[in-house]
Amino acid sequence: MGCGRKRMKFDILTLFPQMFSSPLQESILGKAVEKGLIQIRTINIRDFAVAKHRVVDDSPYGGGQGMVMKVEPIARAIEWIKSQDPSVWTIYLTPQGRGLTQEISQKLSSRSHLVLLCGRYEGVDERVRELFVDEEISIGDYVLTGGELAAMVVIDAVSRLLPGVLGSDRSAEEDSFFNSLLEYPQYTRPSNFRGNPVPEVLLSGNHSAISLWRKREALKRTLDRRPDLLARANLSGEDQRLLEEILRENRTDKSRDGV
Ligand code: 6GU
């Protein structure tokens, strides 16, 4: 391990623990687990249901479509986790939650132990939320069949912010969204693919020219695709000057095109 921080723990409460086996064992997250930087446990809610039929869901009071996840098995599972570590923070993944952002991911990355509760069917009994859930998170305005994929998104977004998880030569802080801009375009060999050349400046070896070009391209791309991010960005004096240049260019292009 070697770094000054204890490994961050993720406990996933789910009816489908198998869904998590390969996605969390591959690539960067797999390495983070191997290095002991994170620990991920899947806990089958069904293991906390009472024997015989091990029922985890039931029809809704008041009638209606579908099934609701029962409170008791979830309560027992969370209480079991809390008996080992009372400091856990419990997140319920639901489209009704706060939309996940980089800022929320950063806040979560400072916690030592997260419980990720994955709902299925029509969701959980409301008393689960009232009594056991600290925070509800959604990963976007669309509907998934369950919280499992959303839990993986949270684990990925949070884990990559932990020291040592990304390679030493690239820190999470350098990434876009930290400076609120989208990434500049990237190229690798060949320098010319079927008549499509790599921008000359990137082959020039002129590092200050390259960095200026990248900053400009990042600004152009953000202005074009995510102007909402620019509005919130913390732009340096140089950034603002470049941005004004780009806006001037765009106006010239428009008047030339007769728009
Ligand atoms: Cl967290 N759960 C489900 N079921 N659907 C979602 C979601 C979560 N976030 C966006 N859609």
C-alpha cells in the first residue's frame, strides 16, 4: 500500500452480486483492488432474508404494479455492516436521487466506507430510505432496470480520485472537469492516416506552442458542446483572451457563411 491513507471500502447491497464480478476486476479498478487501495465487497440481500423461502420482495400496500423490496432484509444487512463499522455512509441508487457530479464524487472520496444499496423492481419500502439511507444518488435522467450499474459508476468515479489509483504520471487533478473544460483532441501514430494528417503543431516539438494549441482546442470544444460548463469555469486571464479570440473567429465564420 505505502500511502498514508487506509484503503477505502465499498459494500454493495444487491440481489445480483454476480453483475459486479468482472467490471470491478478489470483494468484500473482491478489493479486498485490488487494494490489494496480499495476494497469492494458484494453482499447478497437475499442472505439476510429469513430461511425457507428467503423472500426479499412483496406486493405494494394499496395495490399497483410490480414488487417492492422488503425493509427487513435490507435493515439486517445494513445493521450487520454497521456493527463492523459504525462510520459507514449509506447511499441508495435511485433515479429520484441527486445527480452525480464530479464535486459529489470528490466529497464521497474523502469517506472511508460507503454502502451502495441497489434497488430493483419498483424500489425499496419507503422506511428503508427514512431509517437507513444517508444520501440518494442518480446517475442521469434515464431509467435503468436497477441500481447496480449506477453503483459501478459511483465506485469508478470515486476510486479514480484516490491517491495511487491512477498512474503516478497522471493525476486526477489534471483531468477535465477539474478545470471545467472538455479535453483537447488527442492523436497518436501514424502522422497521416488516409490523407488525414495530425495537426502540425503536435509534431513541432515546441512545447509552449503545443500547450497553447491544446488550451485553445479545449476551449473551442467546450464552447461548442458544453457552453454551460464554460459559464461556471474558473478561467485564467490567458483562457479569457483565447476564448475571446475563438468567439471573434466564430463570428467571422458566420458572417462569411452568410448566417
Ligand atoms: Cl441510480 N437507478 C436506476 N434504476 N435508474 C437510474 C439511476 C439509478 N440513475 C439513473 N437512472
